Amino acid sequence: MIQRTFAILAATAVAISAVAVEAQTNDAATTVSNTIQTELGVFVYPRGEQDSTAQAKDTVECYESAKQRTGIDPKAPPPAVEEPEQQKGGAVKGAARGAARGAAIGAVADDTSKGASVGATGGAMRGRQQQKQANAQAQQQAEQQATAAAGEQKATFNKAFSACMDARDYSVK
């Protein structure tokens, strides 16, 4: 009698452990599925009778399929923004232009060397400022292009993921 009771208790403990492991597995699968949906910025809804375990399995499989088919890994960090070539010589060019203007103005006042000197100083400052503005604008444009490219990659990946999930009878929005 005691052995029979012990055997029943042991069988019950094994059954409870199996249910607990299955529940943990289902919770982990659902968490992975939810994480993928959050990363991609999509919502996945079953159209059929799929349970959360089947949805999690399908989500992971479609994620891997989209990654393999597109060559895009959404978890990978975006490539570094290529630094645009910095313009150089703005101060020198500005000084030359300023000196020419200053000499012309100085010629009217009968002091071309002083006019050229003042013009060169002002031209150098203006040339340097224009160079900095051009470099900043080029950097901003490079960052915008990188952001646009990353957005296009995400859209391409999401299309592949959505097509796979749609084929498995899920609605993806």
C-alpha cells in the first residue's frame, strides 16, 4: 500500500514537472515571438486555429527565412555612416577672392596693398565659414542617406517576413 502510494506520488510529481516544463517552453516561445514582432514593428494575428506555441514557432521560422532570403539581419547594427570627403582650402580660396576685391576697392582709395590685406583677412574668414557649412551639410546628407537605406532594408525584410507569415495563415500589420 505504501509502495503504491509512493508510486502514485512519484508519477504525479513527474506529470506536474512535465506540465511546468511545457508551460515554461510555451512562455519562452511566446516571449521570443513577441520580441520579434516588437523589433520589426509588426503585429501578427492568427487567421486560423493556431495556438501561441504554433504562432511562436512560425514567427521564428519566418524570421529566419526572411533573414536568409533577403540577406538582411535586422538585429545587426547599421553600417557606419561613411564620412564624406571634407572640403579643404576654403580659407585660402576666400583670402584670394577677398584680396582681389580688397585691392579693387583699395585702388579707388589709392591704397591697393591695404585694401588687399583687409580683403584677404575678411575673405579667409568667410571662406573658412563657408567650408565648415559645406562640410556640415555633406555630413548631414550622408546621415540622411544612411537612415533612408536602413529604412529600405527594414521594409524589404518586413515584406519577406510578412509574406512567409501570410503563407502560414497569419495576418501581419
